[in-house]
Amino acid sequence: MSVNELIDILIQTSEIKYNLISEVYEITKAQSACINNSNTDYLLENIEKKQQKINEINDIDKKFYSAYINVKEKLKIESIESIDTQKYPNIKDLKKNVSNILRVTKNIDDLDRINNQSVKKEFDKVKEEMNNIKKEHKDLNKNIKAYKGYNTKYNHTQGVFMDYRK
């Protein structure tokens, strides 16, 4: 394969990745809405969708990486930045695509961080509510024991001691 063909493969895979990563960003925004509305069913559904998209991105990354290694070997360079844009003008499109992917990835990362904090806050609230319910349950059990202790049917009789020694 020629270098231009490999660069075209890099451009195509980066465009596909950009489209997939944009979908992941939209799913991440939907997750934010689910978290804010406490809609856990839809949140779990979005998490599954997001994971499927991430798996697709991983497959695309493998194709990209393979072509990227071939370009580096053929041109004997260390990175894409070293490629002469005069000789290979379509490398500009690749650089633009990579830049767009990095921008969207940063947006996803920022939004995921916010979502994780929101989920943690919600989880802490639920944990606190459960601890309060546990405490109330213990208090209720103590009250039930006290009630039973005062309302037994033999509470007005005196104890009887029997000596069985001969």
C-alpha cells in the first residue's frame, strides 16, 4: 500500500471515530439528564449504549493504529507531526480530525467527571437514608422489647423458688 492510501485509511478511520465519539458525547449528555432526574433505568440503558460505542471505537482504533504504524515505518518518522504537508497535503485533514476527536474526548471527560460526582452525591444520600432507616428499626425493636417486658401475662406474680435438695 502506498503512503497516500495509508493516510486515506487514517483519515477515514478518524472520521468514523469522530462520529462515534460524538455519539458517545450525546449519550453522556443524556446520562447527565438521567442523573439529574433520578431515572436509573434509562441511565443503565445509556451506560450499555455507551459501552457498545466504546467497543466500536476500540475496533476502529486498532485499524487506525495498524495504518499509523505502517505510515511511520514507510516514512521512517516518529510521529504524524513530522510528515511533510507539502508532499502529503491530505495530512492536514487527518490532523484536523485528530484535533476534533481530542476536543470531544475532553468534553466527554469533563462531563463524565461531573456525572460521577453527581452519582456519588446521590449514592451518599441513599446510604444516609438507609442508615437512618436502620437506626429507626433498632429504636423500634428496643421499644417492642420494652413493651413486651411490661405487658407479659405474669408481670404481677412474684417469683417462686423451689429447693429440690433433700
